[in-house]
Amino acid sequence: MTASQSKHTSWLVHVTVWAVILGMPLFVTNPDRPLMTGSQYIRFLLVPLSFMVVFYTNYFLLIDRYLTTRRFGRFTGYNLLLIGAVMLGVHLLFRYVLPPSALRPPIERPWQDTVRFFAGNATLYLLVVGVGVAIRMTSGWYRAEAARQELEHNRTQAELQNLKSQLNPHFLFNTLNNIYSLIQLDTERAQQAVHDLSRMLRYVLYDSSRPEVPLAAEIHFLGDYIELMRIRQPRHVQVFVTLPDAPSQRPIAPLLFISLVENAFKHGVDNDRPSCVSIDIHETDEQLVCRIKNSYFPKSADSDRSGSGIGLSNLTRRLEMIYPGRYIFEHGQNGDTYTALLCIKLTDA
């Protein structure tokens, strides 16, 4: 709900409540209490109208000016003066402007009844002040919370955009390195790889700028990237890939798996020793599962110029921001094998 909608809703509640209070005598009758006459209803109106004066004076003026600024003494003093003035005005109107019906007996003890009037009604006006404070402070808290959530949302979106801006050049840098190596091995394949790269970059630069993409588009992008990586691998490297044949159109955040695939080829392949990369991505009714296993030949800081060091930390941060409490991400070395498992719950249910 926007701030404007919340404000309109708040005023609709105010109007409804006061309409019910002011209209109650016109609809609530019984044989012992017939419908009020015009003069009787006017006398009745004085009390709720006086409540409105006390309520909205606090709601619009005293609470913001004195209570929220912690000037409690002034807030209490001005309320006592306000309540006293309102009760005195109501009493004088009842006594001299709208006197009771001539059928009623005269007041036998006017001073005692006046004191009783002030003492009995002071509690009601103090209660009205309390209700005004509660409503005003609660609505202020809701406004502050809504503003905080909006700021948090904007901050999260800005951080996500920053993470993506890190990922895009990182992806491009690694892919260009692959094509550069491929040019020396097979020029024709390198030309096809450039064509595939243009299609992949279109996805990275345009489609992935959206918060979510269809799962099918993400799977097709990964398939193209894996094929680009596969064709430059030596013969002693085994690559096993299992991707959904007909992925669904369910929405998912883009570019979540590319870092895992990049790291598998980066650390799982050695130019001389037998190497293996296994990639399995599948979806169930409730979640998407990515399991990647590769032989482990970690690169030193000096030999690694791929720029992919930000990959896993970037991925972890994005998962925490986009799917908090809805993902499992485990990765680590086990002997000479490195395994990464990412499970994402695709539904909130």
C-alpha cells in the first residue's frame, strides 16, 4: 500500500467511526426510548463534537509539537487547559443556550451538579486524549516503518544492481579468454563461438537486467556457455552435463549458476592430468537443484587472471538478498574433488 493510499484509508476510518457515533441515536431506539427530537439530538451532538475538538487538537497539534519532542509537562498542561475549556463551554451551552426540557424538574443543587459534571466527564476527555495519542503514535510508527522498508528495498535493489555490474564484466572477461584460446586451436569453431557469445551477451546485458527471468531462458544460457567451454577442453577432460530437456517458465533470478559453472571449469581442469566436470541441474515441483562436481586443481593467485575471485561471495550475497531462508548453498573440497550444491525453493508456500 502506498503512502497516499494509506492516508486515504486512515481518513476513511476516521469518517466512518465518527459517522457511527453521531448517527447512533437516530437508529438505536426502543419502546422506553423513542426517537430523539431535533432539540434533543442537538444536545446530544455537543458531547461527541466536544470529543472531536479534544481529539483533533491533540492529533494535529499537541502530540507532534510536544509529546513527540518529549516536552511532557507542556503537553499535560495544555491538555488540562483544553479539557477544562471544552467542559466549561459544554456546561454553559447546556445551562444557558440549550437548557433541558421544561418537563424536567429544575436542578435542586446546581453547584453540586456542576462539580459532578466536571468530575464525571474529565475522565472521558482524558480517555479521548489517550485514544488520540495511541492512534497518532501508531500511525506514525507505521509511516516510519513503511519509509524504512522502502529505503531498505531501494538499498537492496541498488546493491543487487552493483553485484550484477560486477558479474557482467567478470563473465565477459572469462568468456573472451576462452575464445582467445580457441582461436589458436580451431578458427572455424572460434567464429561460431563469437556468434554464440553475442547471443549470450544479449542475455547478460538485457534480459538479466530484470529482477527475474524465465527458468527456460536461464537454462538455455547455461547450455550455450557450457558448450563454449566444452569445445576448448583437451581430450583427457571429461564433461558430463544434465540439464532439463523442457525447462519451465517459472521465474528465477538471473545469473545465479554461472559462477559455479565457471569455477568448475577453472579449478576442475588441468592441462596434463585427467580431469572431470559434472554438471547436473534439474527442477522439481518445489525447488531447483544445481549440483556440480569437479576434480580439484586450485589455481594460485599468480596464475589465476580470470578475475573470478568475486564469484562465490557475490553469489552468496545475492542469494541472501533474493531468497532469504529459501535456499541451501553448500560447497567445499573433499579429497581431490570439489562439490557445489545449490537448492532454491521456487515457491513461498
